[in-house]
Amino acid sequence: MSLKVSNSSSKDDVQVGERLYLGMDFGTSGARFAIINKDGTILSEGKKEYPKFTVTLFSLLEAVPVNLRPLIASISIDGTSATTIIIDSNSGEPLWRPFLYNESCPDALPVVKSIAPANHTVCSGTSTLCKLVSWWNTEGENRESALLLHQADWLLWLLHGKLGLSDYNNALKVGYDPELESYPPWLLSQPYSQLLPSVQAPGTSIGYLKEGIRTEFAQVLKQRLQYTLAGFPKDCVVCTGTTDSIAAFLAARATEPGKAVTSLGSTLAIKLLSTSRIEDARFGVYSHRLDDKWLVGGASNTGGAVLRQIFTDEQLEKLSEHIDPMEVSPLDYYPLQVVGERFPVADPKMVPRLHPRPQSDVEYLHGILESIARIEAKGYSLLKDMGATQVDEVFTAGGGAKNEKWTKIRERVLGLPVSRAIQTEAAYGAALLALKGAQAQHNEQ
């Protein structure tokens, strides 16, 4: 179990009486933390690989520098969307193995489609509701005492001790309606609705860090795992969390309608801040609520994974140097790893198109990069056609953000200013939620 921690500041650099804010990200590949001050400056951050969620949570807390712990005013956590845990409502112990974010439950999909509105977000085999229905139809026992939590909910429960709380970003894929701020009647009429958690806005203060975390449990961990969690203050607030993708968007500090974040990782994902809510499961498009606005998103199967099938990182860097980003590539590709596309075209039978291949590798790479940029542009155009706010600026996250020639190509194709997001780590976004929660509680007092 590896841990990497970097400190850009120490307690000596912090002003007397200043409070700090801790965000923790439990993404697909590992867990991270970030500690910020009220201005959003990062004072410390670290990363740990997964053995188990619980062990990772407390080892991540243990990695928080001892000299900064007394200054932590609030904590929030983000987790992978639709990672689902069915627990005992009395003890909090899992009753079933976790359903992972990308796990599909096709057995439950016909049932869900029969009760939900057409093309609703839950009408996908990987939705939280499909996982709940699948468990309900499989498990004959423990139904009466069962409770559904998402990954971030469960981890936060370990810190604040109040079972049955979630946030409206995590709860979206179980059917919660963030616009009405309630579960819809078609869901509440189902027998398994008793398992649904109560929902609050992300970054809402829940309560204080459990005494047991700082004393009794710390001693148990110290004996078993050589961890010590002493030093966190009694008034440290625990706040509701969010999903990892929402936290990554928050990290980019894109706060005005029309601002968007394109993630160029293994796949291409876009998220646009809009005044209008857009949803259509046929295109994988759905909207998360962000205060009084909506974060509209979609994800294509194109992206960096296709590039890595063809070129090494070194080749990508060297070949990119010879590309003229102002020159339009005549090559028309649809770069996919395998058959099937989700967004902006919903076609499970779409075949990858990466030919003809020119003799020049520079021309070939240019054609692929430009073709991915065209798919990105088509995605934003689709969101506009569906009623979302028109995009006016794009921030970029992910590995593709480092390629300056690709950024210039995308600027030309999109006809918009494109820049690399200064912060892209979801843990930073979770820390901003912790800051928001602490400020709201302070204003209420």
C-alpha cells in the first residue's frame, strides 16, 4: 500500500487563527486528499492506492500532516458515481458486496424501464437504481433492516456517525429529482423505496467529526495498523459529498453558465454549466444540479486510449511538435477502441474509422487529433440543440490537456477559447465543498 504526500506549506506558514479545509477523493484508481485555505491555496496533498475503502480512508486521514490537523475546520469526500453499498441500517455493516460504478445489472433494467419515465437517467444497467432492484430481487433476507448508501455516503458515515444521508449528486442515478428536491412518486411507490437515503445539497454540514475517530478508534487503528488520528479538532465539521466527476469540475473553478470542462483522458467527457436542465438516456446525457444551475454532461468512447493503441507517449510528444494546428486536416476519422459509441452519437454498432492511414505519422496523428476535436464540437452542439446554455469557454483536464498543439486544434475547431484548467484533481473540488460547508455553518451561527 503506497502513499505519496507532498506539503507545500507548514503550520508556521499559516496565519494565527486560520482554518483549513480537507477534501478526499475516492476515484477509480486510488484515493487522494487536498488541504486548502479560505483562498483556495493548496497547503498539502497526498495519494494512496486501494487495499480496502475503510483502511484507505483512515490511512489517508493519518497521512494528513500532524501540524495541520488542529486547523482542519471541515471535511468532505467525493466518490465514484453509482458505486452502491447495501448496509444494515442498525450497524452500518455491508449486507452485500459493493456494486462498483461500472457494474451493469441487465437483469433489473426491464423492471426499471417499466416504472421510470422514458429515457430517464436510471434507464441504464449501471444506474444505482438497477443495482438496488437487482439486489432486492436476489436477496430474500435482510430487506427490513437494509439501507442504500453510495460510496461517498458510507465513507462520510464512518466520520460523522449518522446513517442514511446522501447528496443530490450521488443520489441522481437512484432516481432522486434535484429540481423537485425529492424522490419522484413513481419511485416512492416501490417496495424498496424504504432503502433510499435522505438527501441534502453537496457541501451541507452534517455534524462534527466523531469523538471515536479522534480517540477510541484511533487507538484501535494505532494498535492494528500503526495509525494515529489524534489532533483533529472537536469542532471539525463533516459535510455531504459529491461524485468524483463533479468534484473534478468544481476544481476547475468554472462558475458561470457557458463555461465547460472537457476531460481528455482515456475517453472524452464534457461537462457544461447551464441554466437549463437536459436529460436523455439515449445519448447518455444527464444534468447534475450545482446550486441554482445545472451541469450537463456526456461522454464519448473516443479519447486517449485510442491514441495509445497507435503511438507511445514519446511518439505523441515528438510527432505533435511537427503539426501545424492552424492547418485543417483533410482526414476524416472516428477514433474508437472497439465497436460502439455513446455520445454525441448513440450507436452501439458504430465501427472505429482510422483509415486511410497516410505515409506520414505526423499527418496521421494530426488527422486523429482533429477528428476527436470534431467529436467534441459535435457534443457541445448537441447539448445546445437539446436546450443547454451555449458554451463560450472550455477548460481542459486529463492527460490530453498537456498537448499544446491539440489545444490549438481544438480552439480552431470549436471556435472558442480553450485553456488548461489550473486545478483538475477531484480532491481539490471536495476541499472546496468542505470550505463551502464550513462557511455556510459559520453564517448560520
